[in-house]
Amino acid sequence: MTTTTTSDQTGPRRILVIFNPAAGRARRARLDVIVERARKLGAQVTVVETQAPGHGTTLARETLTGAFDVIAAAGGDGTVNEVINGLGGKAVALAVIPLGTANVLADEIGLGRADAQIARALATGPLRPIRLGLANGRRFVQMAGAGFDANVVAAVSLPLKKKLGPLAYVWAAAVVGFTGKLPISAVTIDGVPYKSASAVACNGRRYGGPFVAAPHASLADNSFQVVLMKGNHPFSFFRYGLGLVLGLVGKWWDVEIVTGREIVIEGVAGQPVQADGDIVTTLPVRIEVDPAALMMVFPD
């Protein structure tokens, strides 16, 4: 898949911002600053707020075709996931305004946290195609996984996330990791069988924010880098977390990274499956490349 930049738009960019108010008042105030900067750069910006979980998908789906050039998800990676699942086949580009806890997609595309840079990307940033994944039919951008990481995501409540921020995942990882062994799942990648305690299909390089889990993954590729973590002892999970922080996760003897387009994970029925940091389905799960590409706004 090519990554050519498109810039054939004429006139000011028309942007719909879908904002998750769960981000808090301080982040709404910051969003207002970003929006005003984008308007001063010539963009036409409309802001709507979600009212409940899943409302971002509805808002994106009900947007009239041709009404906007860009739909921007303002919140965390969960807000981005809701928006992309509402875009369908619309001829509109995705943008991200990172106001969440981890903001993995923003880190993946190199979008900083400065208000001026975000506003400039919204108003004039280049558009490039990216590929998405499907987990039991639900779209995702960065990753989808089952096993240890999905159980950690399931253990993080919204109050805990608000209280601890990114440290909520560290706390949950410690709780899950030292609770006991997780069941081994059967993982099939392009027809080849594997066994793993945790499997993550990475569409991008990053996981959990700035950490690199799959160095050779790319949003532009037509495949995933599947990280298979085979150990299921509490110490194994500790090593995987340490390896992620140190950039060594792919170097452990019991971790294998496999390139693939179609992944099936089968294990204990009902075990959670996460996509972009939210629980979206349960095992068994089929993960595949979405045949439809999506245009995305990148920073300059």
C-alpha cells in the first residue's frame, strides 16, 4: 500500500469535532483553544459532544455525506475507535485531537501535544491512507488482543483511570499478573497454528502510549505484526511489561512476532478481547485486515 500524501482539497477544510466530555472540563477548555487556533488558520470547525458510550459511532454514522472533509475524534483512543466504527465508507478523513489517557494513535503518527501543532494539523495537515483491522467485524486502528493485555484492560475502570491516569494500567497489570496463570489460547495466523497466553495483533508500532511493541508494524501495511507472549506464569507477565517499557519485548525467548493478515484466537469462551484499549468482544475472535482504507490527517 502506498503512503502518498494528498492535497487536492480546495477552500477551507470543513471539520466536525466529536468530543468525549468524559475527558473533563479542563480538557474541554483546551479543546476550545485548539479549535480557535484552527479557525484562525482558516478551518471551518463544528464541535459536538457525545452523550453516552457508543454515541461517537452514532454521530459519525449520521453525519451527512459531503458535509465535512474531516471528522476529528477529541478524547482518547476509545473515542477514536467509536468514530472509525461510524465512518463506514464515507469519503471523509479521520483526525485525532489527543485528550485521553494514553493517546496511542497520536504517538503513532507523530502528533505532539502542543496546541499549535494539533491545530495546524487539523487545518492544513496532509492526508494519507491507513489500513484498519477488524475484530469480529469491529474496526480498530492500533491493535486488538486477547489474553493478558485484554484482562488488564478489563480490570481498568473509568474511576480508576480518572484517578491514576496511565498508572491505572500499571496497577491493573500488577493485579492481573499476580492473580494467577491465564489459560493458553490456540492462535492461528494465516493457517499456521501457535499457542500463546497472550496474543496482540498490532496494526501500528506502539502500545500503551510511547512504548513500541511491534517495531516493524505500520498503519500503511496490509498486514499485522502479531505479538505472541507464550508464558503464563506471573513472572512472565512482569517480564513482558518490563520488556515493553525497555523496548525489549520482542527479544525475550518466549515472545514471537509473526506477520499475518488473518488471525483466529480460540480459548476459554467469554475471555475478553480488547481493541484500541477497550473491551469490544470475547473469544473466539477473528482478526483480519479491513479491505477499505481510510484517509487520515497527519501532522506536517
